[in-house]
Amino acid sequence: MTQLLSNPTSPKTWLELVEQGDGYLTPEQRQAFEKAINMVVERLAITLGKGNQTQEAPDNFDFARYIEGLEARFIADAEGENELEQDAALTAARVVTHIAEIIQKNA
């Protein structure tokens, strides 16, 4: 995104790039985007790889309560990390929450 930031008329955020861009990324933008995706995937693996922290019996699993507690788990797992890692953790939590909302809506 360095190239974007040097041009004052260029989009300043990923959202602006998607909404105002021409649909193509420069090699630098693509590399930054792939790095961001990889960071989110790593945070997913770190937090979800630990399994459920509650001691619920499998037949008493409350999906809604599980999802409600995920953001706090992702944030706690990134505590002490740099701001970028914390942002990746929060993004990962929101991705999982969004997927859960789709599952609940279609259930």
C-alpha cells in the first residue's frame, strides 16, 4: 500500500481500494493483502486450535453462547502482541462471527 499512500488521490484503505479501484492490485498491494490474509488465518489457527475452553457436555453445546465468547478469546490470545497482530485477531473473530450468523440464518 506504500504506493497508494504516496498518491493523494489514491484510495487510503482496503475498502476504498475495493470500492474506488479498477479491480486490480499492484504487486505490492497484492503482497500486502496476502500477508494480511495469512495473519488472519494464523490467528484463526491459534485461537480455534485450542478447542472450546468451557466444560460443556457435547449434548449441551450452546452454539450462540460459544460464538458470543469468541471475540474475547481471540483478543485474549493476542494480548501482548503488536497492534497488527491484535487487529488480525479481531478480524479473525469477526470472520468467524459472520460465518456463524450465516449458519444460524440458514439453519
